[in-house]
Amino acid sequence: MQTFRNVIGTAQSVLSEEDIDTIFYRIPQLHKIHFDFIKSLEPCVETWNEETKIAEYVKILVSF
């Protein structure tokens, strides 16, 4: 996304700013959601045992 933004208005530009906004409009939100999911899952994975359940974390991820 940033690479496309960096070349707007140059000869290397293949997308307009409007195209970039349309294609990538949810990327920052999706990145944060997935980052938070991974961070919440890390302690679970670090102490993994037979009783560990990750379904609650996945439910939270899917609810977005």
C-alpha cells in the first residue's frame, strides 16, 4: 500500500490515489485486528497443554 502511495504522480504510478484508497481502505484496521489476535494468542501458545483452548480467541477475531 505504501509503495503505491509513494509513487503517486510519478511515471511509475499505476494507480490513482482514489484507486489505492478503494483497494486498501481496510488494511490498517485489518492489520490491527490481526496484530491484537496474535498478541492475545501468544500466552496461550507459550503455555500450551492438552487443556488449552483457542476457540474463544478465534471467535473474537471472527466477530470483527
